[in-house]
Amino acid sequence: MVTGARRLLEVLASHGVEVVFGLPGVHNLAVWEALRDSGIRMIGVRHEQTAAYAADGYARATGRLGVAVVTTGPGAANTLGAVGEAMASGSPVLVVATDIPSTLRVPGVHRGVLHETRDQAGMFRPVVKDAWTVPDAGSLAASAHRAVRTALSGAQGPVYLGIPADLLVAPAAPAAAEPAAESPVPDLSEALELIAGARRPVIWAGGGAARSGADVGELASRIGAPVLTTFGARGLLPLDHPCAVHGPVHVPEVGALWDAADLVVAVGTDFDGMSTQNWALPPPPRLLAVNVDADEASKNYPADAVLVGDARRVVSALVSALPPAPPPVDLVSGVNAAVRRTVADESPEAAYLLAALEGVSATLVADMCVAGYWVGGFHRVPRPRGLAYPVGWGTLGFGFPAAVGASVVGRAVAVCGDGGFLFACGDLATVAQEGLPVTAVVVDDGGYGMLRYDQEVAGHPATGVDLRTPDFVALAESFGVPAVAVDGFGSVFGARLAEFVAAEGPNVLVVRSRLTPPPTTSPRWYRRG
């Protein structure tokens, strides 16, 4: 007999899943038992939110499906904050959660079964692309294929799949995956006409461009345009690409490129509030959008033309139809020099942090903290998928658990604050037990530094933002994780960071420092709507 649990894992393996993250519970033990000889690695975490964050971090670092396996009721509910971040950032995550046994469910009645929720799938619907519960064992394999396909196709995002516990141990039939249909390349004539008429084009590339693998650098070389990247598209162009702008539009010299453009070519973006300073960027004279979703393409700035389709295929078609153009070398190099001056003038310590990070080979994961904002906005990311940053939903506590997932494929460096790190510090046990190569850089400023700054600029006394923090070195060492503390971002920090990144297994580097927030944070935006 092949059980539902085994069919589930067969489906995941058929889609290339090699690792899942989860926490055992009384209802999902059949999955754990089936994992023993499945060939899929299970990384057991210490909180369900970490399972979802780790799945997200893995998805962002690899481009593959991230999978979280959790139990019924409170276990499923614990993932919601992390799943919301995956939704806001377009990350393909599959949450597989058990539900109470179908034999105990009475439609429309909450009976009080252990872990029962009136509508567990409904709890997820606001924060996922789709959510459904498997109705019977015969549908389990087909439902799992559908869930994977939904997460990975079109505008990617998280999916919830609920499985009543009794179906995991029931006989289940196999099901074949339906082949994914490729969308056709749209007609390019109107887009080519807009490009031909532009004298000062700018490309704005978002997370959709990065997730699809669109060759935006080659497109920039065909139209001679500077490339601005959102937080989700950092690293899309090589660092030495003549069109690559290494800074956000929150720096005036970068924002001036947008202001001067007579055509913006937007690839895989919806122009979210954090990137546009809550839409204080003026609408461009002409906007050409490339997006898998026509509504997303025009919901914030109306587009003159929309090329609906996968960004990689559409951009490739545009490249094939356009001759090379001279790159705007002097313009871009001047803007990049202004960005470097801004960082150095604003915060020499932040400049040192960024310089030290440029010297390490690792996936960076930034949390919602002052140091993370500097990294998310100004780190020169050397490759696609080299940075994960939770600015989609803005979930504090993302950094360390997302790095757990990213570290499955190589060294990950999580840049966290002292407050956010405590959200998931119990997963020091996970990285120790699994030997995961995670370096947690914990910036200890004695509290929620960004919120303290918000109160200061508003003229209010610090309230609720100053924290009693533990001895982070002793905390890490209690789990068997090597740790040291340094004062400030300087040569000692740089040396320790290089040492820790080159080491095997996990480690924690505590930095006692108070950084000033960067211009990308909302109190410091130079534009106002």
C-alpha cells in the first residue's frame, strides 16, 4: 500500500524538491516517517514561523519551490506572518499543513477536536495565491501537483495545501503532473515604437525580472538605458555592467534619472510604495511595462503599453528586435559616485559594514532593522539571488530564520538587530543540530533602533523601544554555536566577519553599534506625496 504521505513526497520529488522545513505534530507524523527513506531532506526547526521563513529564504536563494510542513491548528497559524511576507514578495512557498481527520469533521460545526479550526484554509486565503483542502485520499496527489504548479507559475507566490490527517495513512493513487503551458510572446510593435521614440530611457527592474531570470542587462545595452533595480531585484546586473545603477531612487541623484526619463521600461514590477516613496515619484511621460499580470503592471502608474508574459521570454524577444546602443557610461558612473559619497557622508560605520560585506562570498539576508536597511538599499549585490530582504510586507524577524533556508545551498549571512534576532533565537538549536553554515550578524543597539529614531524625529520620548537584551555570545554558546562580540563596524569587525564566513557550520557575530537610518527609510525620504 502506498499511503497519502508517500504520494505527497513522490509529487514533491517529481518537481525537484530536495529539502523541506518543518515541525512534527501529532497529526503530521506520517509525513516525517515517510521522509526517512524518501531522499528528501527534512530540516526540523523550533517554531513553525521559522519553517515558512526558511522555505522562503531557500526559494529566494535558489529559485526553487520552498516547502514548509506543519501540523494542524496552532501549528498552521504560526506560519501566517512569514507566509504573508512570501506573498508580498512573490516567493514560491508551499505550506503543507495537516487538518483534523476527515472522519471527525462535521460541516458547519466546531466540535472541539484537538487543534480544530473552523476554516483553516480560510485563515490563509488573505496571504496566499490559493488555498484548498484535499477532499479525499484519491485526490491527494493531484492536489499536490496543482499546489506546486500554482506556486511556481505566473506571478509566483505561496500556496496553502491542507491535508486531513487520516488521508496521510490511507491508500492513495498516483497522479501525473500536467505540463506547464508557456504564455505566448505578445506583439512588440507598440513597444518598439515607444523605444524608438525615446531619447532618455530608463529601465526599472523589479522582483519579477529577477525571479524569471530576464536578461535586463542585455536589454539595457540595446536601448542605452540606466537600470534602476528595486529591493527585490538587487544583483540582477553584474557589478561592472555599464548600465547598472548601484543605489536606490531615494538618493536624489538616482531619483533624477527617473525625473529626466522620457520613457520608463518597467520589467516585473508593480511600483510598490517603499520603492516609490509612496508614489511620490511623478508618473513618467511614457511607460512601457513588461509583466506576467496586466493588472499589476498598471495598478500604480498607468502604462502606455503592457507586454503581458514571462519577463525572461518577453525581454529576450525585445533584445532580438533591437540593435545595440551606446551605453550611458558617464551618466551612470557619475550617479554611482554620488551614491558612494552619500553612504560615506551619511554613516562611515555603515560604509564600513557595506565594504566588509562586499568582501565575503555568501547569500545576504537582511532583516527589518537599521543595519538591514543599509544592506537592502546600498549593498552592491554581485549576483542574482544574492540578497533576500523582507521589504514586501516588512516582517521583523525574517533575517535569521530565512538564512536557515538560504544556507542549505551555501554560506548565508543574516544581518539582524538585537530585537529581531530574538524572534527566532531558538533556532540556534536548528543550525547547530543541522550544521548549517549561517553567520548571524547581530547589531546590538539596545532596542528597536528604527522605532527609536521614529520617536526621536517626532519629538517624542523613547517609549517601548529600549530593550533588555541577553548576553548574545553566551546565548549562542549555550547552543554550541561559536560567537564573539565587537564594538562598532571597523577593522576588527571585518576580520571577524571574514573568519566566520570561512569557517564551517554556524556562528554569531555581535556588533555593539547604533547606526543612523539610511535615506531609504520613510522618515528620511526626500520626496513626499
